Amino acid sequence: MLTILSDNFSLVNSWINDLRNIDIQDDRMKFRRNMERIGEISAFEISKTLDYKNIEITTPLDTIAVKEIATQPVITTILRAGVPLFQGVLNYFDKADCGFVAAYRKHDANDYFSIKQDYLTCPKLDGRPLIVADPMLATGASLIEAIKDLLTNGKPTAIHIVAAIASRQGVETIHKAYPEAQIWVGALDEHLTSKGYITPGLGDAGDLSYGEKLQR
């Protein structure tokens, strides 16, 4: 399943426009906040798909039968670029548990890259929905490696992937590897460059959120 949040015009379109716009990208706080907003909207949409349970609560005047999320999800992200998007998802699923993966593109002299993964921490996933926040779903290589390692912690009831911008190739790659995954994206771009960058895309989400880094 693929849901493109900007297909039906809403505020999401404006947030993505600001994320892409080089005249606005220098405002790091606004960039991070727009990433958060996309995470929040994604979390709201994901919540509609979750199983619920019936409970009874007491108000100051009476009791009432209501519905509540049956099992809280586990929210994870790939450091460091994914943190603002992850925070947006967590803002709405504020009772969730969390996990983190440290992975990055290691570039060679020709700016081609391989995926390096150094660290993972995650609670047990058995019987719980898994949400993975990754702002740019480009080739899908780092995401596949992250999910593969996350799944060593148990079998989730569902896999949800949240991205601000994805490439069509990346979505197809993820669905080949994990056909059960539900993918939620702010926008879908049609092309990757020869070096695996989304175009038109928005640039390096981690650098735009936190500043440029040294390549190692």
C-alpha cells in the first residue's frame, strides 16, 4: 500500500513546498518543524488503521464507553536525518515506545556510496505495529537494512514507513522486500540521479536540519 499525502491538496502541499524551496531551506527551525508536521499528519492517518479496544472511563459526571488503541506502536528512525520526522510521529503517538538505528551512506571518491549501519536499539516488536520514519526514501537500501535488523527484535503486526519524499523506485524496492509494508509519503518523485539522489527532491535532509557534516 502507498498513500501520498499531497495527492489531495491540503496544508501538506505547502509544507513540502517550503521543504524543497532553496529560498526557505536556510531556516533550519522551519525545516525541522515542517518535517515534524508531516510526521504528525502521517501518525494521524496511521492511527485510523490500528486495532482498537473498548474501555470504560469515568468523567466528573458519569462513565462512558469509548474506544482506545489496542496496542501502542513502536516508533523508530534512522539517525540523524530522521529525527524531526520521527518527533512528529511521536508527538501524536505519545504513549509509544521507540527505537533507533544509526546508518549512513559511506561515499567513495566518486561520490558513490554503500550503506553502513553501526547501532540499533529497539524494544520487543512481537504483536505491535512498527513505524519507521525516514525522511527521504531514495534507493530504499538503508531502509531495507534497518528494517531487517529491527525485525530481529520480533514480529510486528504491521509495518508502516513514513517519508517526507520518496522516489518511485525506492517505493517499488521496499515493496519487493516487504510487500506487507504500508508506505506513507508526503510526495512521490519519479526519478533518482545516477548516484541515488531523489530529484527534484529537496537535498540532504540531515544537513538541512542540523548543518553540514564531514564525509567519512
